[in-house]
Amino acid sequence: MPINGSGWEILFVRDSVQTRASDSKRRTVGRYQIFHDGVPQTGTDMAGEFAETRGPGDNSTPDNNRRIEAGRYPLHTQGGNKYATFGYVESDSSGVKPKPGIELKGCEPRSEILIHPGRGFLASIGCINLCTSLPNAAEGVTYTSSRRRVIAMLEDMKAFLGAAFPTRNERPVPGAHAVIDGEP
């Protein structure tokens, strides 16, 4: 599913599924790119790799520990105890909460599907973890670089949307979408 070239978009292209030999855990990996009105953004953290849970994509059942279906999802600011768009803790420690994140809507009846920092093999039961590189299943997601990428994504979205970006959590982000492509 391609981007439509309008507004702020983040495109996730799923490439493969990796299986860790030690415990047979699986994760989906791929590449992401941020776009402004169809123009790919350059610079640190505007593109990279991501990890999410195993497939196939399934939006039909809450808490199913599957990745979401390929599609186009509107974004909303997140305001939870674990992850928040506004009010996340300024710390590189993976133990502090809330961590930075933003929510994908339109995948109901599933909820709380977020883009947020990951760590280790995978920190997700349906969410998306931004990262630098996952060449194989032995490579873990580094929390500090994942957190930095999520914050860069949020700051880029705020800068691009300007006054249209909400000023508090639990609000739709006008003109901002996540597009997920592929079903490896």
C-alpha cells in the first residue's frame, strides 16, 4: 500500500520475519521512511528499520499478539501510563514511564497500537518499535537509539503540522498517517 503524498506520513514496508534460535520467538522486520506531502525526509532518524510482532496481520481480535493488518491508519496523541505523546519522562533509562509514543487508530476492535521505543528482541504485542538495524534475529533493538528515533518522529510531525498538531494527549493528529505495506 503506497502513501498518498498528502500531509505527514510514515511508511512501514515489511520485509521479513526473523526467528530467534534460542527460544523460537518471531518478529516482523522492515524499513520505515517519513514523508512530508510525498517528499521523503532526509537526515538522521527520518528513515530506518522497525520491528513488530509476528504475523499474519489481524485486526479482528483484541490482544491477539499479532501485527496489525497492512493499511493506512490515522494517528492520535497517546496519553497512557506506559507511553505518552505529551508528558513522557526525559530519560534514556528503559525502566522509566511513560515513554514517548503515538497511537494508530482505525484498527478496531484492537486498541493501544502504538509506535514506541523497543528494546531487546522485541517490545511489542502488536505495536511498532523504531530502530537502526536488524540484520538478523540475534540483533537486538537498542533502547536509547529507538527512543531517539521515536522522539525525532514526534518532533518532525509537530514541526511539519505546526498549529494543527494537538496540544494535549488523546487527540487526533490532523493530516498524519501511518501506512503499513506488506504481509511477509
